Amino acid sequence: MRETVAWRYFNQEVVPLTAMIAVECTTVGSTTLFKAATLRGLSFYAYVFYSYAVSSLVLFTLSLIFGRKRRLPLAKSPLFLKIFLLTLLGLTSRIAGLKGIEYSSPTLSSAISNLTPAFTFTLAVFFRMEQVILRSSATQAKIIGTIVSISGALVIVLYKGPKLLVASSFTSSFESSWIFGGLFLATQYLLLSVWYILQARIMEIYPEEIRVVLFYNLCATLISALVCLFAEKDLDSWKLKPRISLLAVIYSGVFDTSLGSVIHTWGLHLKGPVYVSLFKPLSIAIAVIMGAIFLGDALHLGSVIGSIILSFGFYTVIWGKAREVSTKTVSDDSEQSLLLPSTHNREDETLS
């Protein structure tokens, strides 16, 4: 019995936790490579199209190997219409996010991603996908943790403090516009929250992670081809240079846009949109480290203090979510234990 409970806890808590952290690491790695590649001349629009194209090829291969043969429920609901709407949200969110990183940095992107849990939690409550019981310690922990996480992000953005690690001369050659970058990034994470909610609804209709993400990426590839070709008419900009530009496209297509999206979709199906969004604040600590190492971003004291505050809020929310799950499990077990005696009594009465 104990082995069964431990195995169930491992599958339902440890595996999703590890997978979500791994996805955030790959996402920050992708944005860091993108920033480095654009500084060396990679076209923004070429990057968007090529990353979706590579992702579609990877997902098509995975669907042939691991995909189950389940028919699309076209008669029950307009699934393709919802996937198309999901594509518009995801593509717009991605373009806004990458533009925001162009104007600012991956660190600011990760800082503003702290808005995602608040956006998603509010939308999930509105669509009755998340319960709010103010007297519950689990709900209080989620609310307090979200506020603390956002406070940590504000510390990182508003307070720099003395430099702990001096930036290299590589980043001194470009100027960043943090206001425009922040607006684009805030738009990205608002749309991403809506994306989480809609994706969770789609998984209720058709719980096939790989195929849903494949259809999504195919639509995104076609739409981005039209949009990006119209926006970027210089054919020379579509030539991928070796090294950092090619690496950024391949890495994004394989690990971020394809595998990362599949794991996110699986997490939405298993744990819900709020759980998935809770891991966005964790990316800021990763972005600060990667930005300092690979982009030569200066590491300030405010970033360290804000990351510590943010991590505290993040784990507070995780505790609240785990508390909510454990309370629900105990209540379900107690209900089953109450039903069992009545069942045995009915069987005894039947025998008598």
C-alpha cells in the first residue's frame, strides 16, 4: 500500500515538477540564444518561421512513433476552430515576446513572466477551473505566494544596486528600450495565460498531446510564413548563417517550440493551467545566470535579492497547490471509507 502511494506521488507530483523546471530551463536557453543571434544579424521574422518549421518536422516524427490512433471528435465540437484560435494566440504571443526581448533582454522577459500566474489564476477562477476558498490555507498560500513572486520581480526591474558581476564589452554596442520591451512582454504573458486556458479546454476534448501540438505548429508555420514573408521582403535575411543563428533556430524548434510545448500541454492536461503557469517565475533566476554568462549582462545586487524573494513566493504557491491536492485526496479517501461499510451491509442483507 505504501509503495502504491509513493509511486502515485512520484508520478503525479515529482515527475510534473521536474518536467516543468526542465522546460523553463530550455525556454530561457532558447531566448538567450535568440538574443545572441539577433545581435549578430539574425532576422527576427526568419527566426519565427524557421523555428515553427523545425518544430513541425520534429512533432510529425514523434507523432508517427508515439502517436495513438484516436479519431478526431469533429462531430462533437469544432476542434480545428479552437486549434486555429489557439494558433493565433500563440503566434501573437510569441511575436510580442521575441520583440520584447529584442528591445530589452531575456532577464526582463523572465521578470515580467511573473505576471503569468496572476493572469492565469484570475482567468481560471473566471472560467471556474480553479476554486477559491479564502478561509483555506491552500488558497491563502497561492494568493500570498503570487503577490510575493510579483514583488520579487518588481525588485529586479526597479532596483539594480551595485554590480556583482561586470558586463563584458559585447553588450555595450547596443541600446535597449525597456519601456517598449516591457509592454511587448506584458502583452505576451497576458496572451499566454489565455493560451493556457484554451489549451486546457482542448485537452478535455481531445487528450492527445503530441497531435494537438503538431496541428498547432502546422497552423503556426503556415500563418507565420505569410506574415513573416510580407514583413521581411529582403531574401538575404532568410539565409541562415552557421554557428549561433543556425543553433538558435534548431534549438528553439527541437527543445522549445516542440518538446517544450508537448510537456506544457501534458502538464495542462494532468495538473491544470494554474500549475503550469506557476513555474514561470522560476525562469528569472535562470535568465539572470544565463544572461550574465552568455550575453555578458551585468549581474546586480537587486537581481540576486529579487530572485531570492521570487523563489520564496514560488515555493509558497507550490506548497499551497500541494496542500490543496493532499486535502482533496484525504477527503476522497474518507468518503470512500464511509461508503464501504454501507456496501458491506447491503451485501449482508442480501445474503440474509
